[in-house]
Amino acid sequence: MNNRKYIKNSANARQRFSIRKLTIGTASVLLGTVFYLGTSETTAQAASADSAEKEVQTVATSPIVKNEATTVKSSADTNAKTQIVHQKTAELAKTDVENKTDKSTVQATEANVDKKDDKPVATKDVNSAEKVRQNTQTLDTLKAVPTNTAELNESKAENTYTDFTVDKDKIDTEDSVTFNFSTNEAKAGDVYKIVIPETTTDGFDGTTKDGESTDKNPATIDSVDFGQFDSSYGTATKTYDADKKQWVITDTFTHDNTSSQPIILTTSNHFRDDKLHSTGTFTRQAFLYKNDHLLKTVEFKQTVTDSVYLYWEQGGDSKNSLYTTKGNKVNVDSNENYPLLANTDYEWHLNISNFNENFNYGTTLEIPMPENFVLNTDATNKANNSDLSAYNASFSQDGTVVKLTLPQLSEAQLSRASNIYSAVKIIGQFKMDVPRGNTQLSNSNQPTITQQTNAVGDKSSSSINPVTVTILGKDHGLDSLPIGDIFTATIDPDRYEFKSDGSIDDSKPVTPMEDTRNHNLNSSISARNTTAYNLKNVVMTVNIPDGMNISGLSVPSNTNGFKYTFTLADGTTETGSVDVNNQSTILKDNAGKLIKKVVLTFDELNAFESAPNFGLNGVLAKTYADGSEVKVGNNLHTDLYVTADGINNSSAPALFTQNQIIVEKIPVRPEVHYNTITASGRQDNKVPGASEAGRISSYISDLLNKPEKLTYYAVLPINTVLSSINKTALPRDVKITSFKVNGRTVVKISGEFTATNQNWELVLNNSNLITHLNLSSDLQVYLALPEGEKLSNTSYRVTDQSLLPFVENSENAYRLTTSNWDVIAATGTYSKSLAQGNQDIDLLFKGQSDDKGSWNMTFSNVLVNSEDKDTYNAVVVSHVPGTDDGKSQFDFKLKDANSVQVVNTATGDIIESGIEKYYSTENINLNSIKWDDPSLKSHFVTADKVTDWAKIKTVLTTISVVPANSTYGVTLNGYDPTFEKDLNKTAYGSSVAWTDLLKPIVINAGDKNSASITISGQSTINFKLHFNDGSQADILVPDINHTYKDGVDTVNKSDFIKATKNSDYDNAVNNKDYSLIPKAVLDAIPNGYVLDVESGAKIENSDTKYPNGMKNGTAEFGKTSMYYFDGDTVVYNLIKANSFTKKIIVVNCNNKLNTFG
């Protein structure tokens, strides 16, 4: 756009030519060079010496130069060449212009024509291949041609656009829809608004209670996210207008630009009871306004549905949710299917969920029952009253179908109905003659709930497996059933052995001789009535095996009452009873005798009811009854006999046996330790460039070994940069490094961890280099353990070949967490300023350099093309940061010809093709640069003309094309030559950039968009105790090491020990007064030694080697901390306790002092 305007304005200008050795590509116009193509065979002539000198001097006195104007003489020789030549970083074809058209045919060729400008030019003979050749030419043979002004005057309005679209025609609740606002005609001062109402004329209302509107709690259930514009263009804000019940996105532009902005509306399904009473498909709208004038309206449909859900209480088939009226579950196992009695009530339990009473225009639950079923309506209504009464529920039976009706409720009734989950109980019996044999009854039709959800008649339904039962036949009476079909029982052993993985091996019941305490040698002794009959006089007899010394019977609480008889070791018996609802206890013989048999009698054991779980309490015997020794390897057999009245008299009692082997030791669960270490990621902000947009954290709750060697790998999202690492809780020797895998940054944290509180946290900023390619990414955290160790969740072990590079191919690495990381951004072409100090693993907005590190640093001026099409003819003018910009506090210097590179910041690749670079020692005023100023290039020279790189102050870079969805950074790699003197100082990046469709964007040093690098640091001085007699090694006392902010804090002796005389040591020891001497120091001093306070402290140098030729010195008390203080050590002497020289001072009568000792 700008280049075309420049050519247009130059079309009628007087033609003047100078012979200049300069190869021109598509970026030439950006540098102010105008050339003409045509049929003329005229050879370009050199300009006169006077005119050449005049032109150069005019440039030199241009206001864009801050320093004094300097006249640069040019030779009058026709072969003279200007100093302004291109540095070619990519070989471009040099093509002499050949004009083969007839002299009567005139054609103008415009350099830098947009690729989409394919409108034919009005001419008789056009050769497209020739056009291509004309795009690059050597100015030594420059030829003039008339300009096709008709083409140059083509109205830009024909190519302008403003559009507002929606990506979906129809969405559901808990869904999202994206609107896209795009324009290439936004002017500075324009205000665009996107308005999204929360209500519709056809009944939709997505708002919450009236009056709840605040920024933090807007009166809407929907949420809206939007792409923020780059600050160079303007600002975008989001508000909720509670009065009009609508979202409003306001885009205020401060710069002409081309942009595309997404607005994402996410819908909810939690509607206000008093707002929305109907499902259906509603027509919603969104509006685009420009300066308060409506430009466009888009529509989309939102479908609000309600899905009621029906299921059997225990899932699966109806038999799994079948109970007696006394609450006993008929089938305790899904594989069982016990027959029922005819003419006896039973209960079927169902559940209704996702029932929204606000959308209920009438609901019916129909349960087709097998034939002969009769609903006990009164019992059913009573059983369901507490759950369903608020819904005015009613039960009825129509033939074999049991119906539950839930009518539409009034507003008053809705206010009282708050349940959205209901349990339903159906009570009834199969009224029929008892069949001869067991008979299965079923209904093939499924129970179904159907809810009408609006006045139109839309419905939601759900079905479950049909009801099937078996009716007990006459020939299966209690007196004819085998005893094994009447009872089941359990007897658990003392213990089980363990498998190698730590799980119980239930095939190996044991009792250990090592356990000599009283405990249950058998537990969970119980019997269950598995019939539909109520059993009378149920007797459970337990024969205690020889080898067990049982002294009591463990009884659980809340039994149903029973009588007991103990047969004791001497043959006598003892009887008693336990009442209903008893407390847990151990029943013992009053005389303390051992029990050899237990008989328990229950008056009744109802259908499908279980007796309580009992335990035989005691210890292993030393000998058997015959006097032989109880030995390891012997087998103990516990027998349980169960019988009841009314069963087949010929049947013996049901017998159940539990065997257990005697072992020597108590089984020990194998130690299969799983390190318990977790990690999590959290994103708090989706705005590009947002600081502290989220965090990645780790947590340790259990370690196998202390210390434990751990290596974490945090894979950062590609749309973030690392801001900081919270490592205060990490071990002192932890190492933090980074590396790249397929363009992704991996932060590696490794060290020996000893405590559960040694966690870490990475703070991430959202990148401000956002294109369509990195709007969405993810974070990943992995952990590598020492060989043979395991993590608590082994299912996440890293074996995928594509992931192994992230963990440096570790064979024992586990994934701790992964989560998405999304950035919502408006797209366009814009410039960004980034920097990287010696503490940064990547380019970011605020760089940090540690004063003990390298003086190397990088500033990068990045051109972001987040559009889906290429942008052409980019120019970036970069100021080399220094005090002459008025904001920077130190001078950054370039090193050599390789100091300036164009880098694809997403891949790290250096771009060479289509790149040209120029250098100037002038401090050019970026704000005064005109993109169409033909004199601009006269301030620059190519790399081969530079004699002192440290004097370069401005760099001009041209980029022929920045591909779609790419970020190209002009990186200035250099150093601070006075690094050690620039502590706590900051330097700022600054630049101006433009393209053929983008007007210049200036980033001034120190403004809100200017990246920076701050040099800072802190130094830690250690503390140790030295044995004056050299008898032992020095003792480090890390607890009183002191850390100072370099250039700010003063190092004082009192920071370590405040004591000034040796008697302070005695006082600290005797009175535990640690105010003068820290407790950590006293605890470190071994017996027989004391601290020699009065001899003072000395400071030992760390002998650290520093980069950049920086010298190492020794820390001093009373001095401000500097970089070389780090690692130095304060040393106090220890001497033997009896080695103090004591002085006695006596004052005599003559006032003379006498000293002894």
C-alpha cells in the first residue's frame, strides 16, 4: 500500500539518474529507490558532481539524525559509486532488463505488486515472463519508461473489506461458537463494537438473576473470550450490559491496520429456573457496529435440550435392584437369580437423573411388568413420598404397565421442587396360583421414561433392561430343597499370604505362631438364607479345631438377637443370649475356660437375610489335646454346620470348612514402594503477552530413598515463555537447564531430593508472538526415576518413541501431567520487541542477566505475520540499545558482521534468502523516519564498509517476504563491555518497522512495548568454623549463610555473629541466649571447644573464575555486595575450652593498675 503510493507520487516527477552499483529486488522501493521500465534504449547517465553532492548533503542535514549534520562528498566521476550498497545474504539473480516490445507499445511495471493483484493491464502485447524478469534488475542499465497512471490510480476501495462471520449455523448447550471480525480499513480513531445479546424474541434467556451484574459476576450463564489486538493497533475491552442483557466487545483503534479478531461464545446448560422454561431451537444474533453505525448482523441457532436418564439402582438387570420389603437384597451377586414367592410383595429400585423440573411439560415413567403383577399402590406411594411428593407424582397400573406420572408444575410448585435426582421404588407381587415348578416370568418391553420438554411437544426419553423374575414352584418347597441350596456361608482365616506385587493371595490362608496376642483366628463367620422362605430356629454350630485356644466369641454390633451355647474344654457348657441392637463385644466363659464348640441359635432368619459376622478369639495352642507339639506346616480345619426347622429331615446340616496352614512368622507385605510425586499445570490468562499467565508445579508426598535422585522434564507450551522459576524449596545443588526438542523448550530440573516439601514452580508468560499455528498448544511434565524404581501411576510410563526425546531417552520416565494451553488473539501484522539475558532460556519481554554470568545478550525486533497470507517488503530499523536513546542505562554493542541475523523465532532457523542488512554509526531518530524517504539509505553502509562494530548504532534490515503465520525476528547479538560496572542497570530495545501494507510502527526505548534486559544479582556468603589447632576439618554452618542483593546490600559482620567478646559465648551457652550467637553455630561446636569471638572473623575467597575477564576479589565487611562476594566464606576460629588467656586487673591504693596473667 505505502510502496504503491510512493510509486504513484513519483510517476510525474522529473527523471534523474545516477549510476549506482546496486542490485534491486522487490524490497527496493522501501529504501526509497524508484526505477522505471520501458522501451527506451537510452543509457542512464551519471548525475553531475554538484547534484550528487547536494543530494547527499541534504540527507546529512535531515532531521532524522540527532547528531550534527555532516557533509559527505561524492566524486564527480561518472564511475563514482555511493557508499550505500547492499549486503547480499542470499544470492539473487541479476537480470538486465530487456524490453522486446514495440516502441509504440507502452507498458508500466509496478515493483512490489501484491500477489493477488492479477487484474490485467490494458496493453496489446504483454509477456508475463518478462514481468517476472523486470521485478529484479541491475541499476547499471536502468531504463526509463512512462508510468501507467491508470493502474497506479486504481482505487484501494475496490480491495477494502470489513467482514463479520460466524463459524457454525447451529450449536448446543455446553458448546462454543466463534465469530470472526476482520477488516483492512480500520483507521486510527475508529471504534468497532461486537454486541451479543443473551435474550431472543422467541423465548431464549441466558441471563441469571436480575441485579447480579458485575465484571466478576456478570448476569449471564454464557462466557465470552476474545482476541486482544496488539497494543500497536489499539485496545479491545469486554463488558456486560446488564440493562440490555448483552455482551459488548469494544475495539478502539489507534493505528491504521489490517486485523482479524476471534470472539468465542461458550454456552452453558445451567439456566435460571425463573428465566428459561422450555427446550427448543432458538435464533440468536450478534451485531457489528462501526462508530455506532450497524454494519452487519449474523445469526445462529442454539439448541437447548434436556436428556432425562433412567437406570436400575445397581445398574445392569432388574434382578440386581430387587429387594424384599424388609430391605434384604435378593441377589447379592450379579450372577445369581434366586426365585421369588408368588403372592408376596417385593421392591424394585430405579433412579431418575437429569430430570429438570423447569423443562417438564409432563413426564411419564412406564414399567412393563411380567404378567400377574399387581402394584401395591399404597405401599408404593408411601415409599416414594419423601422423594417425589414435591413433583405431585402419582403411581398407577394399566394392565401389566406400572406408571409414574410427573405433571407440569406451576410457578409456585417449581419454587418448592429442588430435586433433580429421584429414587423410585415399585412395590407389588405376582398374584397367581403357585406353579408346580420354578417358572420364569418376563416382559420384553423396556421400562421407559418420557419427558415433554416444551409446549411444541419435543420429548426426551430413556430406557433400561426389562423386568424378568423366576417364581418359586411347589416342588421347590423348603422341605424339598437340598440343604446346599438353602444356605451359603463364609469363614475367613487368621491371615493370608501376600503375592510378590503386594496383593493378598487368597489361595494361601495361614495363621502365624509369631502372633501371640489374643485375636480372631477365624473371622467373618456367617451364614445366609438364600431362599425366599423365612427360616425358623436357625442353628449355626462351629467346631473349634484342635490346636486353637479359643477364649471368646467376637460379636459385631446391631445383630438381630440370638442365643449361644459354649462347650468348654472340660466338657461343661455355658449358655447366654444377645439382644437386638447390641454393642460389639467378646463373649467369654465366666470361669475363663477355653471354648471347644460354639452353637448359635436364631429364632428367625428372613428370606435372603444374613446372620452377623462372628470371630473365634484366642491364640494358637502350644500342644494338641494329645500332648503333641503344634508345629509349623500343620493344617487347622474350622467346621461350620448350619440347619433350620422345616427343611428336609433326611438332610444333614450344611457343612462349610476353612483350612489354614500354621506358619512361623506374620506375613509381611512385600515392600513395593511407589514414589508419590505429582505435577499440575494451570492457565489463568489467555491474552497474548500476559505476564504470569499460568504455572506448572510439582509436588512430592513420598520418596523411596532419601536422598532420591530425580530428574524432571517440563515441556513448555509453544505459545509461552518462561518467566521465572520458584526454587526456594529446592535442594541447594539442584541443576536447572533447558534444551530444545522439535522447536519446543524443555526445562530440566535435576538433583537429589530429600524432603516432601522440596517442590518447584515454573511461572509462564503467554508469548506475544502469536499466529494461527500456535494459538493452541499443551504443557507436559515428565519425571525420570533411578533404575528399578517406580511411580505411583505406572500406566503413564513413557514408551512412545515420539516422547522419548523429551526425557533424553530415559528408560524409566513417567508422565506426570499434560494439559492444554490456549491463547486467543486477533491476527494481523505487527512488530514486537524481545530480549534475552544470560538468565533467560528464550527471548522474552523482560530479560535478566546475572552479574556473575556472561556479558552476552540479545535484543530482537520481531515482525509477526499472523495472517493466512504472506506479507512483502518488510523493513525493520533497529536501534542498538544505549544511553543515547534517553532511557537505556548501559551501552549494548555489536561484535561483528554476524551480530545481526534474521531468525524464524518459531523454529530457530536463520533466514538468509531475501534478506539485506545495512549499518549506520548515526543515532537515527526512529520517530522521524519516513518510509518513503529516498534519502534514508544514505545513512547506512554494508557490512564490508564497517570498520568498528562497536560504533554501530542503527541497523536497517529488509525482508522480501514474511510467510503466512510466521514470526521473523531481527536479532542483535552483542554484549555489554562495561558489564561488571552496570549492576542494576537496564537497557531497552527500540525499532520502527513497516511492510508494503503496514504503516510504520515505532517502538521507542522504555515505552510499554519496549523489551529490556536488567543486570542484577545476589551473592551468598557462607559461614564456617575453623579449628585453630588443625585437629579437625572445618565445619560448615549453612543455616546462617547470608544472601545479599549485589550493589544494594552492605555486608556486615553482625549479619553472622553479633557477639564482640568471648564472654558472650559463655552467656549464650549457659543461658541459651542466641541473640548474639546463633543456635546453629553453638550446636555445631563440638565438646571441648569454644568460639573465639575476640580474635574476630576473616573472609576466605571462593577462587571462582568469572567470564568476560572479570576479576575475582574477596568480600569485605562494611562494603556493598558485589558479584565476586558470591561463594566467599566468613571464618571464625574454634579453640580448646581451657586456652583462653584470662587477665586480672587490680587497682591498688595508689590508683595504679597492675595486670597479672
